[in-house]
Amino acid sequence: MAEIKWTTADPKGVLTGAHYIDGNHAACEGALAAGCRFAAGYPITPSTEVVERFAARIPLVGGMFIQMEDEIASSICLQGAVWAGLKAMTVTSGPGFSLMMEHIGFAAMTETPCVFVNVQRGGPSTGTPTLPAQGDMQQARWGSHGDYETILISPSSPQECFEFIIDAFNLAEIYRVPVMFMMDECVGHMTEKVVIPEPEKIKVVERRWTDKKPGEYLPYQPDPEDLVPYMVKAGDGYRFHITGLTHDERGYPAATDVEIHNNLVRRLCEKITKNAHKIWKWEEKDTDDCDILILSYGISARVALRGIELAKERKGIKVGLFRLIVVWPMPEQRIIELAEKVKAIIVPELNIRAQVAREIERIVKGRCPVIPLGHAGAGVHNPEDIYNAIVEAAK
Amino acid sequence: MAEAAAKKRKFRGVVVIKPERCKGCEICVSFCPTGAISMSTKFNSKGYHYPEFSNPDKCTGCGLCGMYCPDFAIYGYREKIEE
Amino acid sequence: MSTTLRENPVEQFLRTDRMPHIWCPGCGIGTSVNCFARAVLECGIDLDKLCIVSGIGCTGRVAGYLRLDSFHTTHGRAIPFATGLKLANPDLHVVVYSGDGDLAAIGGNHLIHAARRNIDITVICVNNFNYGMTGGQVAPTTHHEKVATTTPYGDPEYPFNLPDLAASCGAVFVARWTTYHVVQLTKTLVKALNKKGFSFVEILAPCPTLYLRRNKLGTSVDLMKYFKEKSVIKHGANTKEVGLETYDKEIIVGEFVDIDKPDYLDNYNEIMKKRLGDKFQPWGR
């Protein structure tokens, strides 16, 4: 039986009350509430406010922020902090996220629980630093080399930036994976009311500390139920070894052993795929008897609400909204159920290569048409475009 | 004369060799200040010649062999001679 | 003989179940580990609080062979990982143990910035003048005109003067020895480990299989003799003058820099205390 220890937030990190702040600041507060006590970052628009606030707040909460020399350094520095026992994150946007890819793989391979916040902007390359996109959704899943699985979470509002980054930290600890918190410039810079509850109402997961003693502890012996191994930290006498090489349960390199490699990589993937039903999080609106389903996430799902309203007002079309909060892994069964009932699924997102839509297509397997509604970013969809797509699909 | 010198010595050098770890680089033998060790004509299981403690009388137990050995295969130390 | 044989003090540091190691016959890395182990014992550091962080490459394997909390990170990134480890738990004693290619080429940016910040870590750089693990490619430490697989006709570049690089970026302790100087190296490592702030020790070491063979420089024993003949001990030498541009140049070794200045955390805590007053609890002190 996997032992997950739930507790409540450390009051030192919780700024209880109603605030008028943007998504970036809210994400920082959420991280502090979740127990994040270390961040390493490098300035990059449009994400920088997250670490600016963290740098101002953390000396008073008790922890550390350091601005590193680049994103490569940031994305490994935070993992050092994790192995020293703290919860940690880094924050970036497109170009920085690209630089971090190797260390997302390192975190996946070494099973280092941590959070990568990506406030997405338009790409490729320098692209549109000050304007939104959702063009890193596939990169966040597959960007590092080799096979691994991760978790993607996408908030639609500043309030959700606060709430769901807590989920991101909790899931990182439960499954010992790097969790990608996929914001976008629009949500990051949108200022709204954010209500931060009392610390005792915020649920936080403790690290999966081992109860074994030095000598009997194996760093990569998985829990038989959820396939996740238990952790130790530096300085506690375990004399453990961590490597990005393929390793056995002792953590020792076994980079030429086909069987060990196969078992390890499969487990790294299966600990997410087999536990996916415990990770899924989504929201449905008017899906009971809809003809058309809008399936989206992040800011695009929020923009789609207006398109849905227009279709109802002008044409009386029954449109439901399926909003992925955890974008990966996806609640496949539920999407299939809906695909069997609806006429079409429209997927608005701020990329033109159907980065999430193609996953939906794969899941739906032709049960209904899946219509990607891409936008290259640097702006959000015009609700009229979503309305038009609905009308077209309903014909 | 030699007996008198031996009597004077209150310490003797000891060298411990782990032949299986040796890769035969010969650094220990080359840098032993007194020539207390030499390469064996024997092979270990990997096919390397390894050092042997051929001249214990010459050994001062300085420990340099153990500090040089890249393979942790040899270790020298000084031991008090019991009366 | 009435007594039982004593164990090499390095044994307690080794994951003996992983011996023999992968290093070639005559490779200098193991020699440096002997000195390191003896230095740690002399310092009396609590071994449970001692962390080794390595990057990738031959020297990058040191972490895997030492029975300590050990981290074999990504290529070039041992220093930023160590920075996170140290800042998150300042009670830890953090040592970066890696090679010249790892620390000075791909990791060069991190080396200079960690020295500039004066992070309280010890960086041990085993310099064997080329990339060993990948088969002997040119490194930023390869002597001018020497041969490597990617400079088959000779290296047109000039190598880094690593002690000068570290010193000019703010390292508080900088030294260089060769694997011939095991006694001196051990004493220097004791100082480096005890030094608060960023300490940097370069260890010149033979790579017999690749660098020596390709350049027809003989065996490890030959190189050790060369180290012995060419080395000049100059403690406190101006680091500008210790470069190793060409192979025939004299090798200046010794402790070049040993200064005192507040480390990153000292400065951090002092500034925070100044600005935030009693609301601030010093971190890790």
C-alpha cells in the first residue's frame, strides 16, 4: 500500500485573504502555500514576475531564491535543492524552456519531484516574448530525449494559478516526476481577484520519505502498488547514489543492461499511465446533452466560453465545454464516452499544429470528427472564430 | 652491521596488495623510493602483472605506493616492531 | 607478524561492490581519489554530511565510486546542482569532483559564476588534457598543437589557464598539483575542504590510453616522471603566469590563492538582516 502523507500548508507561506494580483504573482503564492522553499530562475518575459515575487517573499518565509546564470543552471540547481530536502521549482518561458529540456529528462530519470513553470509565449525561437501561446504543449511532454512521462497542468485564471500549482507540487511529490505547470502570457499577466484560503484548508503532500534504515534502503525500489520509490535526502547517512544513467534499484549505473533499462524506462512511464485515473482533473459544462463539444485548456478554454454563448444565443446550438485542467495524462475513457454522443469535438488552442487536438484524435479514434482550431498565438482566439467553427460543425 | 641496523629500527614497512584490482600500470613500482616492491611475473585473472612485496627489508612504510595506486590495489603503512 | 593487516584508508570511501572501476590502467583519477580520501579523513568531516557531485566523463564517475551521498549529474552541470544542494542545506559539505571538459568547456559558465558568487563549495578538477570517456577529443585544456581525435593534425587553439580563470572570477582558494605530488596534493585538499567559500584545485593527471598514446608521450609512468621534472613549486605565484600553453612549458604548481572574504550565504544573510531586520531569520546559520 503506497503511503501518501497528506498534511496542511505551513502557515508561514500562506498569505490568507483576498488579493488583486496577476497569474504570475498568484502562481508564486500558490507555490509558497504548497511548501516550495527553493526556486532558481533566470529572467525571461513573460514569466519573470513569478520569481521576482518569490525573491521578495522567500527571505521572510524561510527558504532560498537564486538567480542563476542561465536556464540550464536553474533547471539543475533546483534539483540539487530537492535532494537536500526542499520542495523546489523553476520558472521560465519558451526559449528558457527549450534550454531546460535535458534537465527535465534528468528529473524524470532520477525521479526528482519538482515543478517547472512555463508561462508560454509565441515561438519558435524568440517569437513573441510579450504575447501568449500554447505552443509548448507537446514539447512539455516529449522535449527531453528518450521515453518518459510527465504531468501537464494548465490554469485558466489567476485563481487557478494559485490553486493548481499546489496540485502541481503535490503530484510531483506523489509520483516523483517533474510536473509542468503550463501557463501562458495571458493568464500570467491577467489581474483578477485571487482568494487565498486559511492554511488549514490547503492540502499539501509530504515527500515520500522512506521508513527504511541506511543499509536496507534501496533508492529505486518501487512501491509495488503505485510503482514509485521512496526518497531520502543528502546528509542523513544513507550514502545513496543518484545518476542520470540507467540504474538498478541500488541506484548504481547499469547502462549496458538491456533488461534493467527496459524495466526502468517502462516503470518511469507506467507510474504515470497506470495511475492516470488518480491524476486526471477536468471540468465539464453542459456536456449532458450537447451536440458539439469544445475541448480545450488554459486561456483558450476561457475564450471559448464566449463562442459557446454566441452559438447558443444566435443558433440555439447545444454546445458543451470540456476543459482539461490536467492536460496530460488525459481522461481517455470520459473523452471516448463523449465522443460517442456528440457530432464533433472542436479543439481551440494557441498553436497551429494541433498539439493537444492530435492527442484527442488518437483517443477518439474516429468515433466523431475532431476539429483542431489552431491559432498561432500572439493573441487569443476571436470568440467569433470559435462560434463559426461550432456553426460549421453543427451543419 | 646489518644486524645492528635492524635492531635500531623500531618500525617496519608493511605492504598489502590486492592483485585482483591491479591493472599493471607499474606506477607503484616505479615510484617506490626504496625498491621494496617489484612487478610479479604472475598474472591476475584479468591478465595483468601485479606488484609483489619483494624486498620487505627495504620498505620504510612511507605509504606512497598506496597514495599513487589508481586502482586502490596496494597499500603501504608503517608498523611498530614488537620487542 | 602478530597483527592483522590494516586496510587502505580509501576503502571506507569506496563502493567496493563496484570495484574494479572503469578507469584505464595508469589513469590518474584513482590517484586523486586516494589523496581526496586521506584529506577528508584528516579534516574530520562527518562523512554523512559530505556530498560529492560529478558531471559526465571519466572523472564524472568519481561520484559513483565513492560511498557518500553522491550525485552523477548531467554534462557540465555539477556546479549548479551543487549550488542548489549547498544553498538548500548549508550544513552539507559539498564537493564537485569532475573533469576539465566537463567543468571548463560545457560547464565553463557555471564555473565562473559559482566562483564569482563565492558559493561555499570545493571544486576538484582533474585535468587530463582531453575528453577521455568519448575517446580522446580536443578539450579547452589540450596543449597547443597536440593531437586529439578532433584535431588530428594538432590543436590550433590555446588552452585555458584554469587557476587564473578561477582566481580572476573570485575563487578564495586556488591551487594546482599533479598526480605525482600526492603528499602536497593531500595537504592542499585539506586546506581547500576547510576553506569557506569557493575553492578550486586543479589536478593534472595522465590519460595514457588517449592523450599520451596519440601524442606519443609514453606511458603513465613516463608522464609522472615528466611531471616530476617539469614541475616548479611556486606557492603564491601570480596565476597569470601559470598557464600551460604548450607541452614543453614548465608546470608551475602550488597554492596560488588563499584569501578570506565572505561567502554567498554570509553576504545574503547580512544584506537581508540589514533590510528586513528581525523579521528575517538567517538562512542556514
